[in-house]
Amino acid sequence: MQKTATDAIGKIPLPDDLIRSLAIFLVVLLHASNETLQASSMSAAYWWTAIVYKSLSLSCVPLFVMLSGALLLQPAKLNEPIRVFLRKRLSRIGLAFAFWSAVYLVWAFYISKEALTWSNISKGILYGLFSGSYYQFWFIYLIVGLYLITPILRVIIANGSQRIIRYLLVLWFVGVGVVPLLQLASGYTLDIDVFVIGGWIGYFVLGNYLQQIKLRSAVLYGLLIGSFFWTLFGVWLMNSPFSGLGQPNFFLDYLTANVIVGSVALFMILARFRPDLPDTDRSLANRIAQSINGSRVAQALSKNTLPIFLFHVIILESFELGFFGFTISYATLNPIIEIPLIAVLTLFVTLGLVLLMRKVPILTKLIG
């Protein structure tokens, strides 16, 4: 039996293994691209190669958040006690946060060669607690925030009309996507307090709402491709010496209109790969998607996205630093090959190590 997720109305099973597997690969691809972009010097061709890969991977976290919304905002779960909901999820997140924070504290001291003094250790612990031990830990704070707001959003989703939900989403999109664009173009700043619904709430609600929306495949693929080229054009414009806009990373943020449009389109495309259709009703794409969704690899990735998300940076940096006996970086390979290669290797080495950790009972509880 293939595992599926069901939307808020209970009509459309989602290929959640497929969505999670793609999302976690895109996370690793994004970080591999970022490692290249952070190099002190490189040719324009190498830089643009990394930008292309980064642009392709920006839907990674939005996919996770939308899938979480589809799973957690079901009206059937409205009566779940808040205490039970929070205890069940925050305990897992809390243990994983503590364990991987300790791992990265050691890793940071190891690669930086910083002295292991009580002062440095205490500073590292405090910084890790309030800001995250490493750059990917921001995701933990996001997940905790979404968990805290979930009981409230469940009531709104279960009792609000579709018109109210659309109104909420429009307010969110205008506030996080449209207004910043207008400010960029005009130079005038609107007090953002006008839009109190911001951040990631829109993606979270969209995960539930989008499954009730029907768009032709041609429209969805057009939006996905258009958002990709919109991102590339925006990056070119922001980095052009003639624009004078001075915000080189504006279009490379998860909460920009171009990324929102692309992420929504990709989620809706993936949601159409139904795992429950009979053989006679499935297209070739659906057959391939169902095969991937039900595969052992996809299921393993899907069940271990949290430890992979938190652990993979160590593996990525180990490849780049030559800790495996060879070095993979933009200095040794053309980024056209290097970025996807190191992303694939990092993903599956991390998965393999996580599965080994799962064989140790105490680590199974700690890694997430």
C-alpha cells in the first residue's frame, strides 16, 4: 500500500513521498549552489551557472510548507487537543534541535580550528539556542512557528468560507509579493504594518487551499517556466550596473512574487500525479510519478527529511574540503557538473548515514 496524504476536503490523495523527496533534493541543490556563489572569485559563466541552479531550487522550502499545510490543516483534525498536538510535534523537533546543535557546535570548532575554551563553548551554545547553530537551522524556528499557529488556522479553515480563505491569501500575497515589487520600482516605502498577515502563513494555508483549485496543465507549466525566467531576469536586472537598485538578491528570496508563483505551480503539478488512479486512467507521467512515490528510495527520503535537512551541510562541506579523500568544488569541476553532482552525492551519503543511525535506538529518537 502506497502512503498518501489527503487534502482538507478529503478528495485528492497527494503523492507526499514524491513531494518530500523532490523538496529535500532541491534543498541540497540550493545549498550546493550557494557554496559556489560564496566563492571569493569566479568567472561570470560560473556565477550564472550557480544562479541558474539556485533559481531552479528555490521552491524547496515552500514545497515543504505547503505539504505541511495540506496535512495539518485538515478539518478532521480540528478537535485534536492543542496540548496533544504541540507535545507530539515539538518533542520531536526539540530533541532533533538539541542533538544536531551539539553536532554542529563540534563541527564548527573543528573546521574553524577555534580554541575549545569555556567562553567560546558557552557563546556557541547561546548563539545556537537563539539563532541556530548553522545556517540551515532557521528552518526549525519556522516549523515551530507554524506548529504554534496551526490550532488557530485549523479553526479558520474548518469554519471559514472559501471567500474568506481567498481574502486571507490575497492579503498575504499583496503584502509579501506585490508591495515589495512596487517599492523596488518606485523607491517609495509603504509601512509594512498595513499587512499584518505575512511570513510563511500564506504558503501554509495554500497547501490546503490549492487542492480545490483546477488549472490546465499548460497554464501551470507556463507559470512554472515563466517564474524561472522572471527570477533570472530579476537577478540580471538587480546586478546590472545600470539599474542602480542595489538589491542583488531581491528575486532570490522565498517570499517574492516570482518564487511564490513558481512554487504554487510546481506544487499543483506534483499534486496532479495521483497515486490512487487505476491503470487505465493514468498517463505516462502519472505512472512514473506513482512509481517514484512508492519506491523505497522515495519513502526513505520522505521519512527522513528532517535529519537529512539538518545533517547534509556537514556532508556537503566534507566533499568540498576533501574529507572523503577527494575534493568536489567549483575549483575542481565546472559548476554545470559539480553542483548537481555534489548535490546528488550529498543527498544519498546523508541518507545512508541517517539510515545507519536509525539502527541505534537512542539515535532514532534524537536525530528527528
